[in-house]
Amino acid sequence: MRLWERIFGASAIGLFFLALFSFNAGAYEGTTVGHGGELSGTIKIKVPVPPNKVAKVTHNPDVCGETVEDEAYVVNRANQGIQNLLVSIEGVTKGKKRVSTTLVLTNQKCRFVPHALAGMPGDFVEIRNSDPVLHNTHLKLEGNTFLNVVMPPGGKNIKKEVTQAGFIKVKCDAHTFMNADLYVMPNPYFALTDDNGHFRISEIPPGKYKVKIMGEGYVEMEKEVTIGPGEKKTMIADMSPR
């Protein structure tokens, strides 16, 4: 169990994300955005970077290795940019039209790739297994099982539609050190930071907003930003590890 789970407990984490994403999924309206703005930037970690935890592998070490390091702190050491953080603009109920997509999550070398995903209700999650061993991929939405599938080597991909917003925790029941995060958001104004800690959100209706930054292993941050018509704004933030 990771640090934030030990501190708050599974039920408290579930309630936190339930409060964070509570909304009417049908409330968002896609339309044409005139003179939309853009928010981009880099999210960095306040040094020093904590070490990732290392789990000893007891099942399939021939494939997984003897130990596996978790991915709470995936940081570019050159610029201290953090990967896999969610940056979201809160409270937008009308804006750019959403594009439905399929979020692919692969069991690969005894890890979930990618480690973090983000989408909206109406998107599909597709689970794949590229390993020569059996995995059991278990997704829980707000603590309740959303999808629980056995993934044998060479088996078919499993695909399911996500119908409501919330936080989905992904685990492998066969290899308990495997985990991933899936954020299902109420509007399309979000982005995940890349391997340099960069993000970009476009076609933002002019206005004043709250921007939330969150991710595994970090203290959530909230900033206010005002986007003028056609304005391209840059935001730099430093995150504190838990």
C-alpha cells in the first residue's frame, strides 16, 4: 500500500475523488469556441526527489524481474519536470466539442503502460496483455469494481465504455505491485504531463478559472488563472511530494 493510501485509508480516498468529480455527466455542452485561449506550462518537483518504493517479486520473477520499482516519482532529472500529473480546468460546462477516444492500457513487462490515463464519459478503456504470463486487470471506480478481467498471454483485448466520471484505480490481482491511475473527467479541459513535465490545454473559453494539479505521490495544488480572448498563457508550478 502506498503512502497516501496508508495515511488517508481507502474509504477516505474514495470519498475525496467522489467529491472531486461529482457532477451531472450530461451537463457539459460541446460547441464552437470563439477566440479560445490556451494554457500550457511545466510542472516541476521541489527537490530533493524522494526515492520510489521497490517491491520484491514473488510471482513470475523470470518475466517481471526480482524487484520492481513503483512509478510514484517519474521525474526528468534534467529539468525536474514531473510525468503523469493531471492538470484540469474546473467548472467548465460549455466549451470545445469532445472527441471520443479509446484509452489503451497494456500489461507490459509487469507494468501498466501508460501509468496514467485521462478521458471522459463515453470513452472506451481497452485492456491488452503483451506479456507471456497471465495478468488479472482489476479496475475500481470510486472503490467499486468497474472491470475485472483475466488476461492470459495471447488472449483477446477487453474493451469497455466508461459511462461516468470519477477516479479509477487499476491493479493486477496476480502481481500486486502493478498499478495505474485513470481519471475520467467532466469536461475536456485537462491534460497529463509528458516526460518533460509539459502540458497544453487549448480552446479555452475566455474567463477566470481554477486549475487543479494532482497525481500519485504529490500534494494537490490549486491555482487561479484568467484566460483572455485568444490568449496563450504559460504556467509554471512546483509540486511537493507527500
